[in-house]
Amino acid sequence: MRNDFNALTRRGLVRSAVAGTMLMPGILHELLAAEDAVDPLAPHAPHFPAKARAVIFLFMSGGVSHVDSFDPKPRLAADHGKKVTLDHPETRNRAGYEALYLKRPGWSASRKGQSGIETTDLFPCIGNQVDDIALIRSMHTSHSNHYNATLGMHTGSFAFARPSIGSWVSYGLGTMNRNLPAFMVLAPQMPYAGTQVWASDFLPAVHQGTRIVPGAEPIANLGRRVPTQKRQELELEAIRAENLEHEHARANNPALSARIRSFETAFGMQAEVPGTLDLASESDATLDLYGLKRGQSDGFGWQCLVARRLVERGVRFIELIHTGSSGNWDSHGNMADHGRLAPQVDRPIAGLIQDLKQRGLFDSTLVVWTTEFGRTPFNNTPDNPGREHHSWAFSSWLAGAGVKRGVVHGATDEHGIRVAENPVHVHDFHATILRLMGLDHTRLTYRHGGRDFRLTDVHGTVVESILA
């Protein structure tokens, strides 16, 4: 039970003995410092020395085709139209899909860089950066539905809402900048699974992602309601003293604690976010690197440049969600959609890698590129213009802090249908990201509902072969 006498004595001293005197600021500072000792956003030491200080998580929503991008298959082109027999979850018992035929890739492939890694011309700019990335061609996941696979890629759970990977990183490490959230999400439109993608679920609410929407109002209510920052500071200080007393009388209420701290975070964001999102100070050369025009405040290039600026300001986990300016990567009807979407992200992502390297941030920032699943190397007719969902195999890659450069891990079969070597499940992917942040995925746990939970559930093996 909480000691009400001690709480009353301390608060009573502040309120009655020194309120309104010159001693008030100093004593209030000590009181608030004591409260900060249990602040869930205070920086925490990692389990072991971290390679990465921050993560930029690039999520391509809708399912990017691996055989048309990072896992080209010459044999698939040669065997175009060949009939295959498969018990695939997306075609099983589906009218019109009684027979399946191999479908050739839509883009030509070539070896890139000194590493000679083969990629297609779908992402020519990223392809030119292959010497800086570790490409995983053996990804697989547990569901072929967008909602479930997207939820799984972000939370490790394919059926139930659970905390996002960004929330777990915030919970495990805290924030490096008290004026900004530890976890921020740049998302023009809602992805599959909605806000669950960045939700904290049963973790304290302070760890949920803060969404930024490119455009005229990136964050609602970002402007101050009072004329000066000094006046707002005085108001916040007075309100916080009252709020903390209110909180002490209602112990073990995480929602209340989170709401109180949200006022402080909001104040910090009002002071720092506008400058962070203002790209006026960026040079023309930098804007060009991301494919941006001066004054532009939308597009994936804008998201990538803002992500670099957030890294510079100490944000731990930044997710960039690409859903396309009109539709996402779910190319059931026509793979030509991939050709329309790829230029929106290709140059900005390559520019981000180059910019991080130029500024000395690449060796401390982990860049992650992924999607929720791949797309079928076959369809119900050889000339069907689209591809279906494919959970059996897809590609992802990592670059930057602690990652080997110019390497490929795993492989699919000759047609890209199944993983043939060194499979990497989503749980393994998460375990590897956490390792690079200095976190042991088996030790990063939270007690909820009578048992310990973790991002990787009871699974997950770190992909050691891609670690530098």
C-alpha cells in the first residue's frame, strides 16, 4: 500500500510552506526530478552494447513482388506458362484457380555493384546501393491476408492486437529527446490493420507511435494556444504539480500517468516539431538527393528526409509507410502498378542511404525495408496481368548499423515459390532488429494478464550471418 503520510508531508510542504515564495522553483524541481526517476520514457541501458541508436523502418504496404524486385528468377522466365500443382492458401478451393501456371517476371535483372548482387530494374536506384545492404531472400510469414500479415510484421501477432515493434523499442530503451516521442510514424494514409500498426496495446500508452501526416497539418493541434512559450511553460509547471498530486492519490493507474505525461510531450513537440518538419534550411543538393522540390511537404521523399532529421534529433524508431499516392502495392489486377509505385520510393530510399552516409549517421542508424508478404510467381493463366498474395516467400533487407554490407542471406527455389535455404520468419526478423538495438528479444518482456509477453512470443532466432 502506498504511504499516504509521506506523500501528504512532501506535497503539503510544497503547497503550504513555500508556495508563492522564492523557494518554490527549487523545491518543485526536486519534486519533479523524483517523479522522473520512474518516468517510463527515461533512457534505459540496453541489454548489451547496441550497434544502432535508431531505426528507420520502411514499410511497403500491400505486398511487393519478390520475383519482380530483389529475387529475380531466370528459370521463372524460361518456364513461363508451365503448369504447376500447388496447395496454395490463396488459390485453394477458389473458382477459376483449379489450374496454376508460372508467370514470368515483368522487369529485367542484372548484377549490381562490386558485390554483384542481382536485382531487377524495378528499383534501379536502390539496386545501385546493394553494396550497402544485407538482402534477405528467404523471408516467410504466417498469414496471406493483408490485415493479419501486416499485424504480424509489426507486432509479431497474426491474430490479436499486440504492441508494435516501435513500442517495444521505446519501452526497452526510452527516449533520447524529451521534446519528441521515442516512436514516430509518417503515414499519409492508414495501412492495413490501421492504428494497431503503431499501437502500444498493453504497454504503457506513452510508448505508442505518434503519427505524422504529410501536408498542411502534419500533427493536429501543434500550434500553441497561448502567445508565448514562457507563459506556456509557467502554466505547464503549475498544472504538472497539481497533476502529480492527483496521480499519487490514484496509484497504479497507467492511463492516468500516460495522460499526464502526454501534456509534457505535447509541449515539447510544439517547441521542436515545427522546426523539424521545416525543410527550408536543407540545401538544394540535399533536396535533389531525395527527389524533392523546394517547398514540397508531401511524398515519400519528404518522409525520408524528415526521418533523417528525426534521427538527428534523437528519435529511436521512425516508421515510414508507403501506400502510394493512389493505391498500394496490392497488384492483383495488374503488375504494372508496381511500375507506377516504385519510382515514388526508389530515389528517396537510395537518397536516404547516401545522406545518412554523408552525415556520419549510417553506422549508428539501422535502415529496414520490408513488406508484409510477396506475390505469387504463378497465376490462374500465364497471361494474367496480376499476382496473388504469397506468404511462403518474400524479400526484405537491412542496411546501416551493425549490418554486413553487400551480402545475401537465404534463397528461394528456382521459381521463387518456396524458401529453399536459411528461412527467416518474421519472428527471426524482429529478433535481429532488436539485437542491433542492443536488446535481447527473450529478455524484453512485459507482465500482462498473468504472464510475460514479448515481441517474438516464444519464437525467434537472430540472423547472425548478416551481422557485422
